[in-house]
Amino acid sequence: MDNDYDMEHNAVLLKRCNKIYNTITIIYASICIPYAVSQIFIGFLFQLNPIPIIFDSLFCKSSLLSCGFLACYKHNNKFILFALLIQTINILINDGNLNMCLIFIVIILSGVTVYANKKYQYLKKQFGFPYFNEYVQEKNFEYHKSKLKNEFQQNYEHYMKNSFSDMTDINSTAQIVDLTKKENTDRKNIINNMSSENNTIFSDNSDKMTDIDLNYKSNDLG
């Protein structure tokens, strides 16, 4: 119940921050764009020196608008400092009444932007950001759960496939070892058979030689 209340409260704060950002951007645009166009028109109409007009209307005001926009949508306060610095330089070069009034507007907008960025950074660390919707969180949870399950299944299948390959390699190796042993055994048997045959032949030849000697001796005696 408390989590639901926190998510609803944070959703309201986030909408408020986005509304502040949109409003500040519109204010910057509504000041800088008409100012730049009017200055260029007046300079062209009265044939004034174009260099200060170009610096004031094009460079300073476009940079101010960009920094104000980035401070809101990048949620970074360093762009606020850049906006204040640009407007201060603009006053030093062109100290018109309109620029003097504009510096106070920039200071106020900078303070509001700092407040909104602080709230946004707080909300960014809260559960459910950026939707703060229980239904969306459940869908995200189911998605990540399914993704994790698929990754686990893929890893399991890969492991089983590699294990089967390893067992196949082991069986193949065992077969090779058995064939090698059988070949060595057959080779030994052949050698043994050849040895036994040689011994038999040698024995037969010895017996024949003995018979020949005996016959020869008997003939001599006769």
C-alpha cells in the first residue's frame, strides 16, 4: 500500500518537473527568438553597425536559448551557469535596458531549473522511474524474467551440447586405444608364430643333418 502511494506521489512530482521544464523552455524561446529578430530588423532598418547586432542577437541569444533548453532536458546545472555567463557577457558588451531586464529573468529561471533538476535527480533513484506505474513495472519484471530464463536455457543447451561432444571425443579416443592394442597384439602373435615356425624348420634341418652324418659314417665303416 505504501509503495502504491509512493509511486503515485512520485508520478505527480515527475509530471510537475516536466511541466516546469516545458514552461522554462517556452519562456526562453519567447524571449530570445523575438529579441533576435527585432534586433536584426532594427539594425537593417536604421543601417546600424552589424557586428554588435550579430553578436547580440544571433550568438548570445541563440546560445542562451540552447543553454536553457539543455539545462532542462539534460538535467544538468552546468548549462545554467553557462546561460548566466553568456547573459553577463552580453550586458558588458551591450548594456541596453532590455538586456538588464533579461538578466533578472535568467536568474529566476535558473533558480527554478535548479529546483526541478534536484527533484528529478531524486525521482531518478526511486523505484518505478520513469513511469511510476505498477502495471508497467510488472510487465518489465516479466520481460526481464523471461529474458533471464531464455539466457539460462541457452546456456544449459550449450553446456549439454559441449558435454555430449566431450563424451563423443572420449569414446572415440577409447576406440582408437582399443584398436591400437589389438593391432599390437596381432603383431606380437605374428612375430611369435614366425619364431615358432623358424624354430621348427631349424629343428627339422638339424635332424636331417644328423641323419646324413650317420649314414655317411656307416658307409665309411662298411
